[in-house]
Amino acid sequence: MPQLAQHCHPTSMSCLQNPCLATSPDAATCLHGFSIQGNFESARRNYTRLWQQVEAAHASGLVPTQPPVKPFHLHLVGRGSVRTLGILPSVANLSTVHFNLQFPAYYEQLYRTHALLMLLGSKNYLLQKMSSTIVSSLMTGVPIIADSKVLASYTFLNPEHVHLMAPQETEMDVMQRVSKSPAMRNLSMPQCPAEAPCYCSIAEPPLQQSLEKGCYLLGFAVSMLSWTGSSRFCCALLVVQQFMVNCR
């Protein structure tokens, strides 16, 4: 199970009061499903591929719906035209759209899921652009589902930081594997620095050892996030800036 990092609540002045831990009273239920975050745009994410995978698994009776296997569900968190998502009627009951959430609720929703799906809709996110899903993963401590191409581009991530897709595996294959795993994210909650209340402490071994590899990409991310001017990315900037400090 990926152990991305220690982290603080990305959306408030204090750390999470009820983190999802193996020792939590609600450990079996505090994490639910998987998330796809970001603007609802087909140029950014390949929703069609995902729904085809889910529909095929559902038709084959391979989608877990009851304990002891974790129930399967997809949380689409973002904004834009819901029609763009192209949710198939046959699997609509396996998904929830969280539309235009305010900043705190947005990252809280991501935190409460087992993993983030990238579903890259363009090779540019491996060559020229920084995926916002990567930033969201680093902010919340929620691992991404990634293949070897993603790791080759985002070289500050190692296989132990993600749910790694094996050759010929699909995102649905990995989600099914995660759903059957008894383990859950092993997160601990340090104190949030007073000077950066929405900072997420991600510079922990073994991730810190690989930070220097990602300096170039993270520097590019700073310029990208600054250019957007969106308040949604205020904490992302702090995270990336902290990366840059550790890179020096």
C-alpha cells in the first residue's frame, strides 16, 4: 500500500481532527471509493475509457458492492458541464458528481477516498504540463493510480508512492485490487506550521530522497499555478514552494 507522506489538512488552519487511520473507530468506512478531480473537460481526462472499463467489469459481476470487499464507487470532483463526463446509465449508480465544491470541501472529499485517477486525456501532461491530480495527491496524501509512463515523467514519484499499474492492467483492474486489499493509508498528522496554515508536509523519507529529481517539473508547476491566479491553488503553491526549498 502506498505511503505517500505525513500531511496536514490542506484546507483549514489546523490539522485534520478525524484522520482516516487503521486505528480509527470508523476505519472501515472513513475512506470510500476513488476520485477523479479537476475541471470536467474531455481534453484533460479520458472519461470514455473509464466508463467502458467500469461497464465491462459491472456486466461481468466483478464490481464489489458489499463487505468484506470495499464497495466500489467513483467520486467526480470538479466543475464544468456534467454532460462532458459521459456517465453511462448502466453504471450511473456507481458514481457521484461533486459539483463546484468550495475550497475546503473539495480537498476534504479527495482525502476521504482510496486513490486518485489521472485518466490523462493528452500526452502533454507527460511532456509539457503538470497534472493538477499530482498536486492534489501531494496536498492530501492520497496516492494516485499511475503507470510507468507517469513515473518516467514525474520522476520525484517512486513506485512505492503510487498504486502502480502493471503492464496490460487498466485503471479498473487496479481499483479492484485496491478494493480487495485489507490495508489502508498509513497517515500520521504532524503539526501545521503557523506560517503556512494550509501547508502539507510531504518532505518525508523516502519521498524526500527523490525530490531533487523533480525540481524542473515543480519549477514549471509554480509558473503554471501562479499563472492561473485561482484561489483553489493557494495551497498547491505552498506545497510546490516547499518542494523547491528541499530541492536547493
